[in-house]
Amino acid sequence: MNEREIIEVAALDAGKRLDAFVAEAFPELSRSRAQSLCESGDVTVNGKTVKKNHKLLEGDSVAVLLPEPESVEIVPQDIPLNIVYEDDSVLVIDKPKGMVVHPAPGHPDGTIVNAVLFHCGERLSGIGGEIRPGIVHRIDKDTSGLLIIAKNDHAHRCLTEQLKDRSLSRVYDAIVRGSLKDDEGRIDAPIGRSLRDRKKMAVNGAAPREAATRYEVVSRYPGYTRVRCHLETGRTHQIRVHMASIGHPVAGDEVYGGGREKELEGQCLHAGSIRFIHPDTGEPMSFSCPLPAYFTAFEERLKGTL
């Protein structure tokens, strides 16, 4: 059974209706679905069931029991996958830049999920959600790199727990705009849905959740810095939002202020390495993949400016 997700109400969310707060905190839920959860008692405030229109106070503790997924029909498609590792429980792939992970409005097919369904057949986990079978974590369409797929429910539960307790670690390579003052640092700033644009995330946005990113400088170039980012948490767009919040947005990231570089289509961000505990053997697993061509080509151009 799922555990309740607990979120503390921040000052900027005080006065909001409970159902609106839940819908903002969990973008995968529609407003009507959030209302249903409130009415069914799957959402509590300070341990008590309240009405969906209950007005929240700063410091309130909202606990949400997310529903188990319902199966939907997704068409398997014969799309090549760059497989880094595979066994009976786990599949690790290197996702190319520009490919969507799971079906969504505007991207009904041609996704990683469609490709994985074809590759694995019926051997996938169904815990991940109605349109994300087997998907343990996500990376953005224009982010490249490593992605873990769970092939069964046991593996999915184990890997999801590792995300929560942070024994599953992910490291990203990025090129950001500007010159960072320090050679390393840590950004500890909660992330929530942007109050101005629901398609974006923001530091201290609606229903913010704990978020922390460590970074270290790898190389410096005129106007740019190559960094390596270590995720301590896994919020939507975390690295992009955090780096932008300190004045160094990821190069090519037009959404969060990185501007447009003619050599790039989308952000210069690559999930280069990942570590986790194998759900069956208990053995530590570690994988890495090389920087993709778009990343190395852009960095070579920057080296030419030295």
C-alpha cells in the first residue's frame, strides 16, 4: 500500500483551498482528481479529514495518499534503445536528447515508454502510474542520459524507496551561463509549481517541497562554466531551476532564462552517471555514459574562445 506524502504549508500557500493546494503540489493530479481524494478521506490536514474547500494555514501538515495506478492502453513501438545494462529486473538506458520519456498531451507516442513496452513485452512494472509503466524517475525531453526502468513491481518498489532515502544517486553534467564565484557549492531551496506559469517550477513556488543540489566546477570558459551536479532530491526541473535561481541558468534553457545558443536545441544537461542498490541481489550498481555529441561540440566551441 502507498505511504502518505506529507507536505508542510508554506506562508505563500496560506489561505488556499485544500483541493487547489493538492493539485498544485502533485501536477500529475487534475483538480477534479484532487477533489475526489479530499472527499474520500485520502487527504488529511494535521491528521484530520476536512472538506475540499478547507482553507489552509501556514504550518499545516497536509498528508496525501496517492491512488494506485489504473492500466491504460499504450501501443508498443519498435524504437531502438541505447541499452547500458539489462537483467530480469532492471533496465538502464541512455536516453537521447529530444525524446520524451512517457506519453503526454502533444506526445501520444514515440516515447521511451512505447519503446520499452516493445522491448520488454509484459515484463514491466505497473506501479509507476497509468502512463509511466516501469518508469522509476524521469528526465526532461531535452535532457539526455541515464534512465532506470523497473521490469517488475518488486524492483519498482525497491528503487522508489531508494529515491526517497537517497541511496539512489544521480550525477549530471551541465554547462551554465556565467562564471560561478566558487568552485563548489550547495543549493538548498524548496521547489514548487510556479505561481505565474503552471508549466514551470520555481524556488518557493506553490506547495514547495524540499530540494537540494550540490555542484562542482569542472571547467571555466568565457561567459560559461561547465559543472557537475549531484542531486540530493529529485524534483521536477530541479537542476534547471536551482542553477537559474543563483543566476547561472543552464545554457540553451529558454524556459528558465538560459537564453538561446545557436548550437543547442534545449538545455545543455546530461545525466551522466547513476548508482543504486540492485533490488534482487542487494549489490551496489554503478553506471555511466559518455557525453553526447551536442554537449562535446558546444564545449569544443567554448574551448576555442579561450
